Amino acid sequence: MDIMKRLSKAKTALVLEHPFFGAIALGMPSVIDDTIPTACTNGKLIRYNPDFVDGLTDGNIVFLMAHECFHPMLGHIWRLSGRDPKLWNVAGDIIINQMLVDDGIGDFIEGGLLDKKMFEEGGGTTDGVYNLLSQPKRGSGNTTGDDNIVVGMDINGGIGMDIGEAEGESAEQEQDEAEWRIKVAQAAQSAKMAGKLSGGLERLVTNILNPKVPWENVLDTFLQRCKADERTFARPNRRFITQGMYLPSRTGEMLGEVAFFIDCSGSITDEDIAQFAAEITKVHRDLIPTKLHVIYFDTEVSHYDVYEPNDELDIKAHGGGGTSFDKLWPFLTDNDVDPIAAVVLTDLCCYDFGDQPEYPILWVSTDETEAPFGEVVMM
């Protein structure tokens, strides 16, 4: 049987057995392309390498087709946003493959990326897994040659790099992403009417159609607002020297000292700490604060570290009792720390917040609870 017939057979199997994916696959033309290693999609169509497909079972091809449909469903094509493309693809594959395996769709392609522990630690989201993957030397003091890849994970196995580049300008891409949300809603309705929409897929569809604002984006925006435009006399402004004026030049926007408070009370899980660590590492790497103060606490401050821009971070839990926030702000004062902003990573299960400090506060919470001051974002 030729490749196109096998692909058509897989599409029919999806329509009959898994109508949610079948409805999506019907709108995705199949193209044979021997210039790509395995398969890939740009949200408009799916390209398949004939040699790769030829080596798969029928069940593998069903899995492969559903996998490729999943990428635009989750917006992977349009949500790269400056991230490392390879890590973003890896994160997406970990999420997709686990969902397909859990729902019994086709047969998993051996050698592919499957890591249930990382799936759960990342909160079942591509963004969460990407943040975990971004941590240097995760899981060991050794690496596979790339300090940002999980040890022992074959990132070149299975389907491999399969997220194509989005077409058109930003306005067209936004339109494409919006149209995909409509496709997802229609496919879900069809599958639900047929009684073949699993609970996991129904929750996924709800998240796709009613996305929450990613807390990582809120954190980034919060800290970006706190940047200061520093000026220095070390390099005088040459434009005014000829006029007899000795004025400072701009050094560019810089992020000053930032304080991160990590709640280590008994209600905080290891997965929460892992997410906290991933995001602090990202801030240290990308925003480069002049000093990064990391304070661990429960009812008291249990540990304190200060990092310079070139230091390697070591984020891990210290403590494990109850929770109290009133000791946090005096601790900074007692240690002569005057941050431009403070971020509290917590579940907000506390009634003792102390007096509001003068610097901005962002509460990144694992629980839907309000705070008496500062901004609150759900993790």
C-alpha cells in the first residue's frame, strides 16, 4: 500500500474511533516531503517523510497524525515568543505524547519523548515543561552535551523537531490562531455528541478556549516595569562635551536588586518548588538583576542566598513549617536590602501579612486567595 493510502486510512481511523482528532485531521491536508526527517506542521498542513512513515505500523501513523494535529491545537506554532525553538518543541512533544498515550490514541512511536514525571511537574502545560527544561543541568551534574536538556532524554528520537514556522505577518498569525480555537470548539462538539470526548480532552478544550494569562508572563511584565534607566559619569555624553557641558551617558535599562521569597511551608509541593526554581532561574538569566536575593521561609526566614549576575543558582527547599509573611519585609531591612521589587512564591495560606513595604510586591500563588496589598497572579 502506498504512503498516501496509509495516511488516508489513518485519517479514517481517527474519524471513526477518535472523532475529536478526526474532525481536526480532515482539515489538515497531507503532503509527502522527503526533505524533512520525519513529519512537521505549520498549522496549515502536515508534511510526512515517506521513508519515516513507511517504517511505522498503522497504529503508529494514527498516533503521528494526531500528534501533528495537536501542535496547532495547543498554539505551539504561534506561541514561540523568543523561546529556544528546540526546547519548545521538546516541551510540546512531552505534553502531546503523554496526552495521546493516556487517551489510548494510536500506538506510541518507540524512541519518542515520553516523561510522565516531567509532564506532571510542568503542570500538564507546554509552558511549564519548557520552564523545567530551561533549568541548567536538570537532574544531574552531567549533561548530554546541551546544558539545558534533561539528562538521559533522547531529544532526537521519535517524531523529532516537527513544529514548522508560522506563515504571514503577526496579524495573519493571530487570525490563524483564532481560527484554530474555532476548529477545536467545533471538533469537541462533534465528539461530545458522539459520546467520544474523554474527560481529559474536555478539560484540555476548556483550557484552549478559555486560556488563563500565563503567570510567567505576568512576572516578566511586573519586573520589566521595575527597570531603571541608569546614568553614569564614567562615560560622559559626547554630544554635549563640545558645548562645555559634562553630562552622564545612559547605560541602558537595567534591572536593579530583586528579592524572591520562597514559601517552604508544608503545603508547598516539590512540583511547586521546581516551578519556582525554573522561573527564578529564567529571571536571573534573561533579566540579569544586579543582585538576586532568594529568601526561604515558613513562619520564620529559614535560609538566605544572594546571587550576582554570573553566579550559578542553587534553588531548593529550606524549612517546612507553617506560613507567616510579617517577618519578610523586616528581614530585608535588617540586611540592608532595598529591592526595586519583591516576588513572593506561595500558596497565600496565611493571615499575617505584616505592614505593606514601600517597594512593589507580586504574589505568585498556587491557590485562589486574595492578598491585602500588591498584585496577585495564579500559578
